Amino acid sequence: MRVITTPMCERVVEIAGITNFKVNKNLNEEEGDLAISISQKKAKIRSLVIKLNTFNQVKNSILEVYKYNESENKPNLDDEINKIFMDINMYKWIDKNQKEKLREFNSNIEVMVYTNFLKDIVKDMGFKIINLNIFDLDVKKHKELILEDLVKIEENNLDVDYLIFPDYFKINRSYLTPKTQNKIIIMPTHNNISKDPIERAIIRYSILEKLIK
């Protein structure tokens, strides 16, 4: 079986031990049997859509892709995954006991987020998201809500600890007070961050870990 995958998923395919694969941002430019990506866009061949926002999503996606490993001598993937997360000092986010303690501590920190990938990460870390209702709306309306929320914070002194945005949301900070500006956290995306999902998660989790006091 020949796998076609995108650059954002390449590392997952490698860890899963699949060797017969091709990497291309445009899945339909390649011939293969299975397309693996994080996009819901339809490929012309059978597709597997995975999520790679949180460490557990990365781990579960590796295990899911591993099912398509046709090698006769498959490695013990659980041991390999655990070793990877221990080596990067992030095992605490996939170990249930350690993670629950961290989440309990973080639950007192109130944040606002505006994209699904940020919601996944922030929720996984246990922060209290106080604007979850926006995710019932069309995602195109999220940007419109940012200005409204910033105005509310400025005018009504809304008690929120942090506002977490992706870097492609262009926010005009000039009219904001220093207090509000200091609450804004910008998360790197696209060309501003590694295509390796583990490296991406390390960077994003590390940014948010700095908010914990």
C-alpha cells in the first residue's frame, strides 16, 4: 500500500513505521492508496483525517496510522511513543495522573480563545475557557467577535486573565490599554512554526505553560 501525506503529517507517518509514502501538500497530485492529512478537503483516494493539536491527539493519530503499517516486524509503538514524549520532557501531558494535577491547577486561569485548534490545546491543558459559546457559531464570525470582546474588556473591565489568538488574526492594539495588551497571547501558525506536529505542540504548550503562576 502506498500512502500519500502532507508535510504537516509526515512525522506521524514516519513514527508509525510506514516507509512506502510520498509527501505532497496537494494530495491529488500523487498516485496512492491512502491519503493522510489534517484537512477535511476530499482527496480522490481513500482518506484518513487526523488531528494533531494536542499531545494526546498526536499520540492517538500515530496509533491510528500504525494500523496501516503492513510491515511484518512492527515495533512496540507504545514504548516508542512514551520514549519520545519522555525525551522531549512532555510526558506529563499524556500521563493521566500527572495531567490531571496540572489541569486542576490551571482551572483557575480564565481565558478566551477564537479558533478550534487553540480551543483543543487550551482545553487539554485545563484552562477555563469563558467564551466556549462562540464555537456554536460560524467560524467566520469569530474575528468579528474579537473586536466586540476587546471593547467589552476595555469598557467593562471584563475579568479575564488571557486572550489567546492565532498569529493570522491581525489585532490593532493601538487603542488598547497596556493592561489589556498584556493579556493578549499570540500563538504561531502556518509558516511561523515547525511542520513537525510534536515540535508544534512543544512550542504552543510551552507558550501557555509560561502563563501558569
